[in-house]
Amino acid sequence: MSNDDSAADGPGKLLAYAFFPTDGRIRFDPGETWMQRYDNNDANFRLVATHEIAYALGLEHSSDQSSIMAPYYKLMQPEALLPENDRHGIQALYGTNAPSADGYVIVHVSGGQKLLFAGTNDPAALMELTSIGLPTNQTAKISKEIMSLFEEKLNISADRMYLKFTNVTGNMMGWNKGTF
């Protein structure tokens, strides 16, 4: 959002504007009455935001009146928010969705969050082992031992576990008011 007040012209006039992709800022007029419902009384925030975000991403105004990029505000129902021609425009700029990966994908999970893997919430584990001077020729053996322990004690299948090894130098680990 910009600190530029040139869009603040009051109710019913300029609703918002965005800077083209090199800048990407979006400015909404605080004088407007923004609504979440889809009726003809006031400006629908989601409609205007979708239009401005698309502009900031690089879509230009369209002469197609069914487009979210039509140059003038027009009420659209939520299911029509991103018509096919607008989706094609974004895909022309940024590409289509990538197909599913053939390999593995590892994600960072914050503590206390559920880990969904392969479409199920069966028990899974994401672990990180940080050590000083870990010999890389030992990681497979350590991985096998840790995963065997998790399988036995926690009933988590080894094919539902990720173990990340991180090797650090002693001066990167603190302990007892100092480093190693």
C-alpha cells in the first residue's frame, strides 16, 4: 500500500489504483465505504483488490466487459472474479501451474503444526540433526538408526520421515556461556 494520497478523492470516485509491475504498490481510497457483500450499494473490496492486484502483477485494462480488468468498476459475483481471459493473461506473464514433481518435496514446519504427507495425516516426522564435525560418511547409518528408533517407539513408518543433517563449525554452537 502506498503512502501516496492521490487516490484519496472521497466516496464514489476513484476507488483505488495500482502501480504497474515495476513498482507493485496498491492504494485504496480510505474515503470509500468498502463492503464484503456483493450488491450494488457500495464498492466490494474483493473485486477492487483483485483488479488492482492483477494490474500490479502486469495485466492491463481490457475492453472485454466480463474481465476483472475492465477499466470501470462493475459488480461481479465471486465465482466470476477471475474469468478465463484474465487467467490466461496472468499465465501468459507468469506461466501455468507446474505439474506435480516426480521427486520429493521437503517443507519447513513450525512446531506444533500437523504435517500432512501424501494426502494423509497418518503419523509423520520432520527432524533436524545439527552437529559439530559430523562425518558425512556416517549420515546413512545415523539416519537408519534414528528412523528405526522412531518406527519402534512412535510407530511412524520410515517412509513418512524426513531427517535433515546440518553440520556446523564449533564457533557456530553456543553452550555454557561460550562456544565449542
